[in-house]
Amino acid sequence: MIRTHRLVAALALAATLIPTWAAGAATRPAPVPRHTPSGDLGWLHDDYARAMAEARQRRVPVFVDIWAPWCHTCRSMWAYVLNDSSLVRHRKDFVFLSIDSEKPVNAAFRTRYLTDALPSFYVIDPVRERISVRWVGGMSVGQLHALLDDAAAGGTAPRAVLSGVARADSLYGAAEYGAAATAFAEVLVAAPASWNGRPRMIESRIYALSRSGGEPAGTALALESLAALGRSSSALNVAATGLACARELPASDGSRAGAIATLEAATRALVRDTSFAAAADDRSGAWIELLSTRQDASDSTGARADAEQWAGFLEGQAAMAYCWTVRAARFEYDIASTVKRKVAYLQQPRGPNGASNNPMGGFLLCIPDNLPEERVELAFEAVAWMTSPEAMKANVQNGFPVAPRFSVSADPEAAATSPIVSIVDKLAKRNLLKSWPRPPVPEYRSIESILGEEIHRALRGDATDREALDAAQVRVDQLMRESNYYQ
């Protein structure tokens, strides 16, 4: 999760430079990719009034995703969780609303519902317009299913504890952390050990304790809960937050050293464990706590080692990024961006003996050999115009911060639109751009085969377009889950 009340220096959040050579109209603004989910859940975007009205009419609550363009966990949730096809069963039970916290149009929402961390997810009662459920930070598809089941009609939660969950979440959503911590404790006492909502309650309670001066109780909760949480993202967050709580214990507390040692060892083991899915931001946050613990112990050698491992993790995440020039457009071209012209960009990181690889995506413009003769000249003119300096300069000025022509990159007006323009130009002149637009994962060939097979099924008429795409989604999801990319 990203706490908006605290700035953490990004050691290696360098935007990966993957130029997109796209042909487009010279006078038409190039499209800026949206963060917000679409899928089959009927997401509404930045329209709180409409969401409330629809929810009242349907007599269902509103599920809200609060995000920001610069929040990488928010974007990860969109890419891997919020559009998951299995979530469609919840559409009848909620109105789904996405709120961009950076947009002025959402200022009233931010004032009404205080948000101190991103991403945050709320379930709001449309009648009272009060938060009934709150979740801070990333989650897996399974965790989201559990949250929605509990919020809708009981789902897998024992009905006896539902009112307690609603009260605790309401206090949590109102940032009344002391009262929320007490309410979560009451839920944990009443709920059976097998309840699948227990990890969320533990995470929420320990976060509330850490925000309300309850560090001793937070430390104790982490120590007593870790064994039951197993190897999971919840265990990682509880261990890291518990470690932060333990450091705040007074030096005179005889249990402090032992608690720190236990929770540091647990955090260190979990942050390195890739057998379970966890948001990159959560793993990064765990590294921050480990680094802070070594610094607190005046262990400069250990602190340096943790800083290097944290930096290595961040650089690895950056190296796996795909099409960052498309995402970078949100930083540089979004009129509501608060970091415009304040972001620096570097080429992709590489290992000690590795070659620099800055993938370059785009389109090949060709004229089909079976095109009628009378259309060949028109097609050639269109290609010539699309690749002309004038058209490419218009693309750069309207959302594509790269151009395949050195003359366009050298144009002062084009270069002034984004620092990416000159950086990509320098990489191209040093021959550091690679014509390899595929994601750098070994499973990509299998994904490509699945897409080819399913699309050809549709082309042959053996399946409708929707059936083929749905089948491809299911097969790719299964492949990625079997490869431990997500749960």
C-alpha cells in the first residue's frame, strides 16, 4: 500500500523506456490509456452521484476503488485483479465505482471520505452514505471475493459477526482507528478460526493499532497471528507492520528485543518467499521496515545490505515493466497530473553481465499485395503521411512521447513536451533500443499460442468472438496461476 501522509524515496522507480511508434491523425490527440477497470462489472468512473443514484434504485451498496495515476499498486490491481472474469458474479450485488483521487472533480469525495493510503477500497451504504467496509492496499482475486461476499449478504462470514464487521469497518473508514481496533478485536473473538475473513480483520486491526498508539497490542497481535496466516500476503503485511510496532516499544520494555528479532526474521523470510502472490508495493514496504530496523539498531552494514536488496527488488520490478512509455503519458500529458515535468526517466536496469534491453513497440505499415491496383497509390500516400515529420510531431505533442525520426526528436517544440523524447533519442543513437516488444516472461510463447488458437477458432466460425476471447482469458489465467504469477 502507499500511505499518502508519508513520502518514501523511490530508489529505482525508473520508467522503462519502450517507445510506441504509432501512426495517427496529425490533428487528432493520441489516446491516453485509462487506469480504470472496465470488464463485465459495469464500472462507473468518477461519478459518485450517478453511482449513489443507481445503488439506491437497485438497493445495493457501492464498491469504490480509490486510486491515483502514480500509484503502481493501484495499476497492478487494475491489471491483475479488478478485471478478473471470475468477479462477474458480484455484479448483481454492487454498483462498481472507480475514483481517481487526483482529479478535481473528485475533491468533494475525498473530503467526505478521508483517504490516507492508496489504493483504498470502500463499500458504501447508499442510503446513509457511510462506509461499511474498508480495505487498504492491494489484494488477490481470492481476497476480493471474500471481501465482496462478506459485504453483500453474509457470504462465507458467520451471520453472528456480520454486524460487528460492519461496525468495525465503518469506524475504520472514518479513520477512528482506536475505536476500530477495539471493534476488530471483538470480531476476531466472536468469529471461528476457520472464517476466511479473519486475515482481513487481522490486517485491518494491526494497521489501526499502528495508527492509534497501540503499538504494544499491535506487536502482540502480529506475534500470535503469524503461524495461522501461513505463507501469504496477509502474513507479510502483518509481520512488517508488527515489526514497525515493535520498534516503537520503549527501550525499557524487556520484550522489545525478542519481539523485534522474531518479527524481523519472519518479515525477512516472507519478503523473499515468491511462492505466494503479493503486491510489489507490499514487498517494497516490507523491505523498508527491514531497512529501518537495521538503521534503528545502528547496524550500518546490515542496513546497507538491506538497501541493496531492496534496490535490487525495485530494479527487477522495473525490468519486468512493459510499455512504460504508454503509462508515462499519464505523468507527462494528463492535465491533472501533479508530477508533470518532475519525473526522471532511465533506461531499463540490467545485471552485471547482461546486455541493455530497451524494448521498442509499435506498428509495421505495409501495403497488401492483393490490394486493388487503384487503391495502391492511395495506400502509399497514407503510409507516407503517417510517417511524415509533421504527423509524428503531432503524435509526440498529443500523448506519444517518442518518435522514430531524429529530426522530430530534435525539434524544440517536440522535445519540450516530455523529457522522454530526448532520452529515447539518445538511446536510439547509441543503438540501445531493441525491436522486441514482448513481455520478458518465459510463458509468453504459450500465451501467444493460446491467443492464436482461440482467435483462429473465431475466424473459422467454430466459436463467437466473445466465446473465443473468454476461453483465451481462462487458459491464460490458468497458465499464469500455475506459474505462480498470481493466485
